[in-house]
Amino acid sequence: MWYNYYSEKSKKYKGTVKRMETRAAVIAIIVKDNESAGEINSLLHEYCDFVIGRMGIPYREKGINIISVAVDAPQDTISSLAGKIGRIKGVTAKTVYSPVE
């Protein structure tokens, strides 16, 4: 099925896309380099239409920050976001997907 896709948050026309099945997932992010925070936030903003919520925890004893991001999106979109985050210097990202129904 084809339909026009509009971003609810930005109200901008995103074009005509093929409707895809979505999956819920959690992207676990470990940040060792605090300078990476801006890049991470920029990517999360770019994918904000798919983000359900996020939680960040500073782990001062280890000098890292732990971020979990819950998303609901097509699997390709989730993989793309996690891959982009994982390529940032000083950042590691892993994804856990909900079971396929």
C-alpha cells in the first residue's frame, strides 16, 4: 500500500512511501567521549518521529554515559540509526528487537 507520509512533529511533507511493518526496539548506547553528545542528539533529532522515549544515565565511576533509546520503526530505519550512532568516535551502540509477530 502506498500513502503520503507526514511527520506529526514537524508537519513537513515527507513524500510518498511504501507502508512498511514496524518493530519496537531498544538501542543501547555507551558514550565514552562526552564530545560526541552533540552528534548523538543531532541523529536522535533527525529520527525523532520514530523515537518512543530515551533515558540517559551518567556513570561517573566509570567515566561513561549509558543511554537507552526506545524506537518503533521499520527494521532498516532502526539499523540505519544504530549504525550511524555506532560510527561516532567514542560511542558503542547495540540493538535489541522485539520478536516478529
